[in-house]
Amino acid sequence: MFVKQISVFLENKAGKLAEFTKVLADNNIDLQALLIAETQDYGILRIIVDNPDEATEIIKKSGFAYKVTEALAITVPDEPGSLTKILASLADEGISIKYSYAFYSREHGKANIVLRVDDNEKASEILEKLNS
Amino acid sequence: MENYYQPKIETMPREELQKLQSERLAAQIKHVYENVPYYRAKMDEKGVTPDDIKGIEDLHKLPFLSKDDLREAYPYGLLAAPLKDCVRIHSTSGTTGKRVVAFYTQHDIDLWEDCCARAVVAAGGTSDDVCQVCYGYGLFTGGMGLHGGSHKVGCLTLPMSSGNTARQLQFMEDLQSTILCCTPSYAAYLAESAIETGVRDRLKLKAGIFGAEAWTEEMRHDIEEKLGLKAFDIYGLTELSGPGVAFECSEQGGMHINEDHFIAEIINPVTGEVLPYGEKGELVFTSITKEAFPMIRYRTRDICVLNAEKCSCGRTHIRMSKPMGRSDDMLIIRGVNVFPSQIETVLLNKGMSANYQIIVDRVNNSDTLDINVEMTPDLFSDSIAEISKIEKDLVNSLKAMLGIMAKVHLVEPKSITRSEGKAVRVIDNRKLY
């Protein structure tokens, strides 16, 4: 399945992340996952929220530079080896992963993995086959 | 005892000097009116003919020449000698938009080198000296100007050009250089390196001729102490020839303008009104001996004060103060002329935001240039690799445009402070003037 991931440009300065999350909090947006990729001057904040469309509107209105991307999200059993199995089958088909992050699922014993890959469609097909 | 390279001219009684200026001015105006349609049109527009210019008292009747004129006339529009008589060009740093190309006949080169030789002799140079020239050689006038002056004096000349500090120090030590010519910030850097590497005590430097950028008295004392030399200021601009338009004598109290070649005026930069000596204003020059590329009332945009008091060195030529600022927005960074508009051009060409800030500072005596640019929603992508590519591309384009490296920092949209809705474009933290 795909989720809407929102990426936001934030300067690498004290208080910037708090400033941003406050905007979400004030609008009652719930964060489900969060990842920061940082450089010396700036960071790219990647989030998954409960209501991406509303969140996007709010972020846009607040003047942030942002992008919404479709990221592949999969749920795997929370046990050793389950991620490797998926990654190996993607690698076999030549799918390249740009980045990935994981977060706990509310469903007991499962973990959610977000995969940003170079070919969403193909990756999705491979994973469907794997599950069937 | 003060030494002169051309004692007769350098100590010429003022009345005689002014008479010489008047003759040369009248001849120069006739020359440009007859040979340069651009000047003729400007004079016709103001209703001035060569007959109206009999001497320096008539100078104010002539129209000013600005950098815009130079751009408009680029490249040959102000050429006053046949191209076949020209032997060289030099050019200001900068871009197509702002570039100035100056032409020289052999006569022009000779006189320019004389001017530089006066500066070398005023700094104590003789044929016994070893003169290390670490200004850049090439289109920039610094290297070849001082090189020519050093030659004329008969110094053993080391045409080092800029950069490669380890090699500079090695030659300085092995060949026992006595005179150093470079930008003051590079001199400060060399001083620190010499101390760090321990060669300082084995150096024989006695004088430094430093110019092409603004520097303070504090910096002068610092360099003098660290390198054990006497530091002399030198002033010039490519439009007029290069370094050596004015130079300091042993009194170190302002730079003597080579008035037999250049007539200096101070004007109110807003009204254009000529101000008396002693008042602060924009420096305007008329080159009265140049053949190929004469400048008539050229506005330098440098703000300074002229001093006609007699100098105890014996020279009769008036002195100009160090430039105290600019009447335009030009920045001089590591000796290179930078206009904020050049930076803006690059940013806009690259699809960047028009909201940017230029921050200039001096760290360890070396100028730094940082540019903050606001990220835009259009440019932002989810990939650091792509954003880094944009940054690298910007840095390369800026280097190509400016000739120097700038650090680019991407900042958040609308994060650059605006005063009255307009962003403050340039922050110069160097406190140079």
C-alpha cells in the first residue's frame, strides 16, 4: 500500500523542529512517523500523519517549503528476518531504495516500514506477489 | 632621505605642474573629440567643444563618464587609438555585464610602469632589492603593473602571482626578498603562515606595497609588526591603468596621486558638484596622458578626501585618503569587485528565490562571502542528493560569474529579514572604513 509522506524543508537551527510540530499540534494533527535527514545547513523532515490532506493545507498556509510523495508502506511481522526477506526480493528485481524508516504498528506484533524506492509500481507488484 | 623615481616630475612646483596638466588636458580633449565618437557625442550633447577646454579650470565643463558608459561602449567604443597601435588589454574582474576591458599602447604601458616604479622607489626600492610580486598575473592589473614598476627600478623581480603560500614563503626565504607586493589580506595571511612555519626570523623583508582592497590602520600595524616591514598603500583601477594611480610615501599619510597623468576631482556623488580639497566626496579622474583608453571625468565611486597640504617627503602631488566607502553598492572581496546584482543574476537564472542575503566578513584576515538563499516550494524536493546538486551548481555558477568562491546556504522561505517589506541584501561585517 501507499501512504502520503510529507517532506518539509527545515533549517538546521535550534527550535526549528519544535516550531514546525507546534503548527501540527495546534491543528490537532497526529504524527505517526517522523524522520529527519540532516546536512550542515538544513534538514529534510519526513512525516506520516493521520490526515495528510489537512496537514498539507496547514503546512502550505504556514509558508513552509514542502513536497508530498507517495511512499510504499508495508506491515511486517515484528520478528528477526522479516525485513531482510522483503529487501532481498526487491534487490533481486533491481529496485533501489532511496531511504527507509520503520515505526511500530498499533496492531500487536507488527511493524510498519516506509520504503522510498525508485520504482513504486514495480516494487508494489513484487511485494504483492511475496504476500500471496 | 627620500628617494624619487622621477624627481623632476614628483617634486615639480605646483604652478608648473598645473601648467603641464592644463596643456595635457587640452590636448587630450582635442584627441578624444576627434577620435572617439562616443566622447564627441557626449560633449556635443553638453554643448562643449575642445576650444572651451583651455586648462584645468575648464575641467568642470566636461560631462562625467560612468561605469554605465563603459558598459555601453564595450568593447571598442572608447578606444582612442588605432587597434594596431594597441599592444595589450587588461580587464576588471566580474562578468559580461560588468566587465571593463582597457586597452594599452606601448606608451600607455610605459607610463603605467613609471607610476608603479614611483611607488616602488617611494617604498625604498632600488636595484639592490628583490621584489616579490604576489598579485595575480593575467587580466587583473595588479601583477603586471607592479611587475613592470619593479623592473623599471631594476629590482630582481619574482613574478610569483597569487596563491601557493608554501612556495611564496620558500622563495621569500631562499631568495631573500626585500619587497613584497600583494593584497593586504594576503600579506596578513603570509605573515601568519611565516610565523607558524618558523621562517619569519629568516626573512629579509623591508617594505610591502599593498593595495586592491580596503584595509585599516590596525591591519597595517599588524602586518608591519608580524613581517617586520614598512607597509605602503597603493591605489589604482583598471579603467585608469591599474595600480599606481596613487601611492604612499614614507610619511604614510595618504597616497600621492600621479597628477602629471591623472587629474583628480572630488564631487558630491548626488549632485555632481565639484567640492573643494578637504571635503569628503566621490573621486573623479581624468587621464591626460593615456593614448588608447583615456578616461575623461571618470567617476570611480570611491569616497575619499583630497589633501593639498605640502608633504614633508618633498613630493608636490596632492594626496588622497584611503577610500572611505563607495557611492554604489560594489563590494571588494579578496581584491575582487563584486556587485550584488551579479549574485542576483545567477540566483534568478538558476530559478532561485529573489530573496537572498549576502554576508561578507573577514575571518583571520581573509574575506568570506556567504549567500543565504530562501528555499522555494518549487525547488524543494524530497532528496538531499538533488538539493545538494542545486547547491553545487549554484556555487559553480557564482564562481564563474564572480571569480571567487561563495558559500551558499539554503534557508527557509520568508526567513530573511525584511525591512519595510524589502530584504536587506548585503551585510558587510568587516568594518573596513
